[in-house]
Amino acid sequence: MSTKGFAIGVALSAFVAAAPAAAQETPVGKAIYDKWCAECHGEDGAGDGSAAAYMLPQPRDFTTGLYQIRTTPSGELPTDDDILRMIDEGMPGSAMPGWKEYLSDTERNDLVQYLKTFSPFFEDEAPSPVEYGGPPGVNEEGLAEGKEFYDKIECWKCHGQAGRGDGPSAPTLEDDWELPIRATDLTEGWNFNGGHTTEAIFARLMTGLNGAPMPSFADLIDAEFMTEEQLWRVAQYVKSLSPETPEVREVVRAALVETLPTSVDDPAWDAIERFYIPLVGQIIVEPRWFAPTVDGVWAQAAHDAQRVALRLTWNDPSESPNPEWEEWRQRVVSVMEPSVEATDELLSDALTVQFPTTIPEGMKRPYFLMGAQDEPVYLLSWNSGGGATEALGRGMNAIEPIGGASTLTTESTFDDGQWRLYLSRDLITESADRLAIETGRPIPMAIFAWDGSNGESGTQGAISTWYFLYLDQPTENITYAFPVVAVLLTAVLGLVIIARAQRATGGGGPEPGSD
């Protein structure tokens, strides 16, 4: 063999041997990304996965290097720890879940490194986290100062005066990709991206949210418009707007009261317990809806053994129909899948409370999406444009009003991004189509909600699963009589014991009842 032929043979052998090895050099973290992340974020990390158009906000585009939750200055890249924290904890208020319980430490750290390969900006040296001091103590004066600067730095323009995401700029907000983005509802801290501790809120104020309209306020400290302590006061005030993550309980208890609340803002409601019912998008029946506005309803209930009253409270940034939110509605409908043709009709807000037509035995319940043809459900349906009615549901697209006399009364009010709805009716009804409400029995109950300004109607809205309404039973008269009888019996037995003791010691006197 010639020297040239030998050299070619060696080269070919080396190529053949190296080819399989090169094919196996898969970037660290790619397999995990492809399995769990690409469906939303896209194969190349551009936020354009097959599920992306069904979400609002849409998945992060990693190619830009813009990450919302960071410890670094506004506009800068995140640290590795920042990215890992987002993977671990997810992004509350969006479709991004936390992965800490599902992926190993190695898998999650490999995923951090792989995400960085999507953007050339990570080739530069990572910036350092922003440094700042700790929070001052919380007191009433500090919260008042926080509210003062909340107004001065114009947080209310997006988040609203009460913090419910209903400020005058809210209908026009968009992210860096010109997609509609909601102003955060500051009264629902459990949905805050990056956490809802005071420290987490302060970090967002200092660093801003890259890619979103939320700016950093660190420059106001540099310009001496406010101090770092005053920005901490804003964080403490925002924290005060939101309760802790609400406990979800399966049973909504209707207290027995002497005087039933008669209106939506009757002071009597202040003494009645509230129950939180979470809602999610209706994704079973077409056309589906993956991005509802209403994500939870607070329910209160009471009865006086003759009538039952419900008060339902939920946040909604717009009182629909609302022309000021029409541009928002058109934009949401245009970018969301499944594609539905936008109409010029202004849609109303709506809420429906669902019950079976009769109280079932055991755990049997009708189909939760407004019943079925052979097993309808009883509905209390309210609409911001037309009040409340009673209806039968035989499916989400088969709703029929119930005729005849009705004892249903209703009242609703809207202010500062919140609806409050009052519904009341007699417990007992003569109509076979209307649920006869009994005390002492768990009654299945579910809730549906629609935000007209978000393009929601029909099957496109928010739903809950089944919960239970339980009316406290009136206390029987025997309950009140029993303590009196017990006291009398105790007194008689006491006299008997004393008399016998006296007789045994010669104290004299015959025993009670003796001749």
C-alpha cells in the first residue's frame, strides 16, 4: 500500500471511530429540556412551542436573555441561582410549574446550563446581585408612608388604588413582544412571580421585571427622590394588601342566624365566615379557554331556616361591558388559541352557581360541566347586564330558564376591581325543577365565572370543581331542655346521698320516699 493510501485509510478509520462519539455529545440538560420544556418554550427556546399560543402570559423566549425574576440590576442577565430558583419554584400566576419535586438536583442544574446556551449574551461574565440592606420594622406609620409612596411613584396607574390590577393603564399593557400582559393583582400574593414575602416584593421593586412593563425603582433612590427605607415601606404596604395563601376547604358552611343579611353589603356579612374556591380555565368542552381572568371566588353563606343567602366576591379589573377594555379584549382574542373570531359585541361579566336538582345520596354528583341531558343541574345564573335567573343546565350549551314564580332575589356591586354578588331564595320550593334546600345535608355546589372584557362567554371561562354547601341545623328544643333536666336529677340524687349519709351516722330523718 502506498504512503498516500495508508494515510487516507488512517484518516477514514479515525473519522468512522469519531462519528459515533460526536453524535453522542448531546449538550448537558438537552434531554430534560426536550422532555419537559420544549412543548411550551419551543425546541430552540424562542417561546414558540406548540402549547404557547394557549397561554397568557406566553412562555419565556430564552434567546433574548430577558428573565423577569432576578437578583441582578434591571436589564441584566440572571445569575445561575436566579434561573435555578425559577425552575424550582415555577412562576405563580402563569402556566409555569415548579420542578423541584419532580427533577433531581443534577437534572435541574443541567437544565440551568442548557437554558443559557439559547442566548449568546450568556457568553459574557455574569453580573453580581444587587446589594441592599434589610427591612425596617413594620408599623402603622410605616404602612401609611408606604401607601404615600405607592401613590407618588404611580403604582396605582397599573395596579389600581386598591391593588387589584385595575389601574387606568391596565387595558393597554403589553410585554416586550407586544403581547397583552395583565397588571398583577396585588391582593393575591400567592400568585406573585418570585414570591410574596416582603423581601421578595422589595427585590422586584429594586430589579424590575425584564421583558414586562414593571420597571426598577432603584434609579429613584439614586436620584434621591426616595430612600431605600421608603422603598421598603412600599414593599411592606404591598404585602399588607394580600392575606396569606388561602386555605381551600371542601365545605362552605352556611351559618344559622336569627336575622338573614338582606343586601350585598349588609354589615351582618362581617361576622360570617369566608371560604375560598379556586377556579381554572375550562379546557374540556370546545371551544376551550386557558387564560381566564377570575382565578378564585370567596363564598359566604347564611340561613334563617326559611331562606338561604349567598355572598360571592371576586376580583375582576373591569366592569364589563366596558368600552375602555375593548382594545384589550380584541388583542386577547387575536393572540389566544383556540382561534375564535372577535366580534364587535361588548360582553358582560357573569357568574353561575351550580347545584344538582335534588340532593344526592352519598358522593354521587351530576356531570360538573353544567349537567347532562339525562341528569340536569340547577343553576343560579347572574349577568352584569341583566341580573340573576334560575335555570336548568343539560350541558354548557344547553341552558334553559326555569319558568313560574321565583323567590330568588339578587343584588350586585362593583368597585375598585371587585364584584360582590348577593343571591337569596327560599329553602323549600314547590317547583320540581328547583332544588329543595335542606339543613344538615351536604349539597354539591360548583361555580363558573366569565370576564366579558377578556373575551369570555359560553364555554370560554373559569370553572371550579364540586364543593359542598352545608346549612347548619336548627338546634332542637330538647337540646335546651336537657341541661335543665340534668340539673334537677343531680339535685335529687344529691339529696338522696345526703339523707343516707345522715341516717348512717345517726343524723336522723327518714330517707326520701320512706314510710
